[in-house]
Amino acid sequence: MLLRVLGSAAGGGSPQWNCGCPVCAAVRSGAAPARTQSSVAVSADGRRWFLVNASPDVRAQIEASPALRPRGDRATPLEAVLLTDAELDHTLGLLLLREARGVRVHATPAVHETLCEGSGILRTLERYCPVEWRAVVPGAEFPLVDGLSCRAFDVPTTKRDRFGTSVAEGRVVGYRLTDARSGGTLVYLPGVQALTTALRAEIAGSACLLVDGTCWHDDELGRLGLGARTSRAMGHLPVGGPDGSLAQLPSLGVRRTVFVHMNNTNPILLPDTPERRLVEDHGMEVAMDGLEVEV
Ligand code: MLT
Ligand code: MN
Ligand code: ZN
């Protein structure tokens, strides 16, 4: 199984257009590469690909990924889009795929409902091209292609339900992907608020975990005077601190852990910060756009 990180930043990217925080300023000064918004592409063999989330940066992300570019006429190697949730920065890119012959979307009923009745993204997309919805049932394994299969798992969250969803389960999911041929397993979890026992079981023993790296501090935004919402209140377990993901993950026996979905304020985005050194001292990584993983 191949995975390519298309976007390693959280919503807004890095730097964020209206943000002058120290990390955005450092990125603008060249201290670290810019990063686009959260999305990955997965494939069994490098020929047929699945997006997990479609970010507002999807067009540039596809163009930056030779394997995702069309072959000949309009034959795109993109088979479908899997969604972890209905967040705007994880789904707005669906509208940018409107030139497709059709778009297949794998999403839970909760996410599908939000995209139809709430943000209306799928209702709008349907006016441009056929949209096929495949219902994702948390806990149920389903085949993707060529021995690559997938299981969504529910991610409990108290984050704001911006559009109001009638069902709680499946509002946010993670995906565990398995390659029958290599036996490799990979977990993609860009949004997690707490590592519950059930989530630990989904993560344990995987060859590679790409996990929520949104904020270092729980009060990261508050420290910068950028708002009062905590990382946890936004649905994101902070990386740092005694009860952060950096402290909790080592016990799960994951071979390779990569942080993704970094908010523009997160100091781990910069190569020379104490926080980045702590991540690396724990044997973990901070994703960049274009990172490729094979399991
Ligand atoms: C989220 O992941 O919580 C939302 O997409 C908001 C964000 O990423 O900024
Ligand atoms: Mn996000
Ligand atoms: Zn910033």
C-alpha cells in the first residue's frame, strides 16, 4: 500500500492567509516549507488512487503528485474520495472535482447528511456532475481495490456540530487501511479528541499511524490571543504535555507515527523548535506535503 500526504496542515494551511502568528511569520520568512490543507491519497499499486478528504487545495495537490495526474484524455487515476467528517476544509475540494465524469464519495450517513442538508456541498456538486454516495458503516470492513480494504471507526467528539447532525455516531471517523498482499496496515486519524480504549485498539500494532497534530498546547490559540477555544474543544487532542498524544502513543506499539493536520500556530511545523525536537526524540515525525509512505 502506498500513501502520499497531499496536505499536512489543518484548515487554513500554513501559513494561513490572515494569520501573523510567530509560526506563520517564520514560515513566510522561509524557516519551514508552506503546507497545504489536510488530505492524503492511498493506493494498492500506484495506479488507482483514493483521496481521504478533499481539501480546498486539491487541484494544486493533484498537480503536485505525478501519480494522480490524468493519463491521456480525462482518465483520472482517482477512484473515489473517502471522508473522515464533513468539515469544510476536508470537503470543499469536492466542488473542485466538478469537472469529473462523476464523483464517488464514501462517507458515513452522518457526514452525508451534513453534506446534503447542512453545508450543501453534495447538493451543489450534483448540479455539475453525477455523485455516487457509498455509505460507510463504522466497524464494517469494505474493499477498495486490488486487495486494499478499509474500515472506518467512530471517533467520539464534543466538537461544535456547526450544521447540526441528527446522528452522533460517525460524525467523525478514522480509517484503518489494510493491504491484503503486503499485510500492511495504516491508520489515518487527522482528528481525534481523546485516545479512548476503542481507538487505541484500532491504532495498536499498525505499521503506520498518521495522527492529529493540530495543536501542541491545549490553550495554543489562547496563548497567542487568537481565541479562547481549546484544542480539545475543537476536537483535537494536543500533542504536547503529560496527557498529550506524544506521551500516550508510544504504548500502542505503532511502528511509525507521523503527525498530520498541523494548525498554522503549531511550533512543530518549524524544524528548530524544542517541540519539534521532542517529537523527534520520541522517534515520531512531522509530515510535510508530498511525504510518501509504503506499508
Ligand atoms: C477540524 O479539523 O477541526 C476542522 O477542519 C477545523 C480545522 O481543521 O481548522
Ligand atoms: Mn481540519
Ligand atoms: Zn498562524
